[in-house]
Amino acid sequence: MSQATVTHAKRSIPKNIPIEALIQLDRQGLTYDEIGKRVGLSKWSVWQRFKTAGYISEHLQAYRDSRADVLAYYQQQILSSLSEADLKKASLQVKIMAFGILYDKERLERGQSTSNISAITSIIQAVHERKPQPIVVPSFH
């Protein structure tokens, strides 16, 4: 057997199966039993690996579905906990970085670009509107 194994009273169980591999199978919609059969674990062992890693598929999906609201809540908590004294203690570099990050996040939330997309769009539009120029091929006599 090429994988290291842990021997239990009844059988050997493959060890060192990356949690990422188990998560990938879970995201394909497989049950713990089906995942276990594919990788040589019991459904209990699959569940235990997920529990140890803190991975709960349903919770993760719920977080993905409401991530913007969850992040907005914590951003509000963090910002409201800052005092004038906290801001005065921060270095100029930290203040500038915080401003830039908050500015970018605000623009993302408003559906605005965080880089100069309009300049790139203008260049592409100008190229498309340009009249084709004839190609001159020099003759070599």
C-alpha cells in the first residue's frame, strides 16, 4: 500500500488524505458515505475529518450566500469601536493604507471600478473606431 496507514482493531484506514480532497468531493454533492468509499474511509471518519478541520458544508454555503452582509456587519463593528485616540496613535502609513482599503471596498460595494477601467475602455473603443490603414509591403527587386 503506497499511503501510510493507521491500523485499528478491525481494519487499516488510509492516513494523510488531504482535507482539500475531501472538501472537493463534498462540493461535488457526494454524501459522507460516498466520499468515504472513494478514499477508503468510513463515513464517520470523513465526518470526523471535516469536524476537526472546522468544515461544515452547510455553514460555509450560508456564509458564501451572505458574505457581503457578514463582512459589512464586522466592518461596522470595527469602525464603530475606533476612537479618536486610536486614530491619533496610528502612523501616517497605517492611516493611508486604511484609507485606500476602505476607499476600494466602498467602490466595490457601489459597483464601481477600483482601477482605471474607463481609460482602458476608451483605448479599446478608439482602436475599434479607427479606420483600417492599408498595409504597404515593400517590393524587393
